Amino acid sequence: MGVPTVDEYEVRLEGRAVVLPPARKRFYTLVLALADSRWEARLRQELPLLREVAAHQDEVDEVLTYALRRAEAEAWPTSNPTVRGVFEVHSLREQLARDVARKLGRSAREPLGSLMLALEDWLLTIPRRVPPHLRWSTALEVLPDSLPALREAAAFGEFLEPLFASPMLLTGRIPFSGVQREELCLWWPRGEAALASVWKRLSGVDPQGGMVRELRTQAGRAPRHPPRNGPERLVHAEYWYQESRVRLTQLVQARLAPLVPEPFELLPVCWWLFEREYAPHVRLLPVEGLDEARAGLIELAYELWDAQRLDIPEDERWPAARWRRLEEHARRADESRGGPDGKRVRESLRELIQRYGIGSTTLRGWKDSSRLVELVQQARQLMR
């Protein structure tokens, strides 16, 4: 029996050439698919292959770089099968990178593994008709657990659930610790953005909207078990997001009644209330759509509620510091007409004056006023 021939160039690669034949096969299959007139449909059948390329490409590139460098430095002959294989794999790799980059409008200099992941994502999110019987399987495909926005949204839902799973007392102290309040303020914009991104992704895949409607319907019902896949994680996060938004809205509305906050005011006011309840000097800062006068009116409404809550002692209801704050807020609020909410808060002050003035000679000859600051001053004289 003859002695097997040893390929010296394969030996020089120290056994690392073993990764090149499988890479050649993967690259060749994908190059052919990309050249097909129905390349999107073909590649959608090759998604596992795309993931395989992405998973192994760092190792393949490392071997190619090493082999090409040595081949050039040592003038390896291209007639040798191992050397020829190295150059063939390199050529296929470069062609695949160019073809994918052209299809995606990206740079062929990007890592091939990254291009593969981008191509997979693009293929998954191509707009198409999704019939009812394929809605769930399509959602599973479009929302893999590895999707960053989905992972962020799922973590948001997991954070919200223990905070809002139990009934919340709306009229007492805000039922969150300092750490929970801070985390909720930090989490909310990130979680909202993540959820919006995931829903947008689904809407892009299914322009007719049936898949999104079906998942949103599910998100309107309390989850019965922990989420086990992408669509369930989205539904779980959306349910607790909507539930927490309703609870926070009720919490704000209870503290500002009879003032009715606009929807866009709810979150800025809520984050302010988280601080204000424990630090009376904290101001509600104006933001887009909420000017200085409106902020003053909201602070005035809250101050009136806070003074009359049932869980504080009588001697803590109307201290001098509160009256100073009430006058300051009323002065700012008087800088605008205040609309229906200004009228409601003025009516609250009139009711306060009449309630405390019953049986008092101070109320005789009382003159009503359209200015909030004057009504606050009159109430203060009555309650000295």
C-alpha cells in the first residue's frame, strides 16, 4: 500500500484550512441565489444558511487573511489544490459581499457577518400579504428573541408588571419607593420607543394590518402565563404598558381634579408629582405645549388637593409655606385666561371660601373675583 500524499500547503495552514470547503459551499449557494430573478423568495428559503455564514464568518475571515498573507509572502503556486481553494473562497467571499451590499445599499467593506444579519432582517421585513392562518407563524419569524428592540420592550414589560400587578390606592401617597420612581422615569421613554419600534416593524411586514390587529387584541387581555416567544413578549409588554399608563393617568387626574390634564401633559406632570409629593419646593417646569401659566395652574390645582387630602393632620393642611406657594402659582396662572380648567380651579377656590366662611362675619360683603391670586388671598384671610 502506498504512503498517502501530504499537501505541504495544507500542512502550512496548520489544520485551519478545514473551515474553507464548507465556507466555499455556503458562499457559492448564496451567490447563485442572489443572481436569481426571484432572489428574495430563494433567500427566504435560505435563512438558516445566512445565519450559518454570520456565525462562522469571523473564523473564516481569520483563516483567509492568514492564508492569503502567507501565499503572497511565500509565492505559493496557484496550481496547488489547497492554494487554489484559498483564492476561490476569497473570490466568492468578495463577490458575495459586493452582491449583498448592492442589494441593501450598503458598503461591501462592512464585515460579511454583519451584512448577512442585515440581509436576513431585510428579508424578514419585506412587505407582503399575510393571510390569517399565517399571522402567528409570520410574527414568530419577524420577532426573533434576538431582536434588540424586542428584548428592550420585553424587559420594560417585566419591569412594569410587579409595579402595577396589584390594585393601587389613588388618593394616598404615591405607592412607589424612591428607587422605583426613579427607575420608572428612566425606563418609560426607552420602553415606549422600543414598543413603537417593534409595532412599526410588524406594520411594515403586514400593510393590511391584520397581524398587528390580532396581536393588539391579545395585548388587551391580561397574560395568563409568562411569555415564551417573540410575539408573546410583545403582547406581554404592551399589556403592562397600557395598564400602567391607565393607572398613572388615574393617579394624575385624582391629584389635579377638577382640572383635566391634556394627554400630552400626563407624563411630564406624573414625573413632577413623583418628586413634588416628597419635596414641596420642586417646580413643574414648562415643556413643549405646557407654558409657564399652565404649569402654574396645574401646581395650584395640586396644592389645593394636597391641602385637603384625608391622610394628613389638620394642623398640616394650611401652613404659611403652602399659602406662599398657592399665591405664587395663582399669580403665574393668572397670566393667561386658563380656559375651562382655569374656570374649574376658580370654582374650587370659591367653594373653599364659602365652606370655610359659613357662619363667619368675614364672608359678609365678600366680592367675587376672576383673578386666582385674589381668591387665594381671600381664602387665606378666612382660614387664619
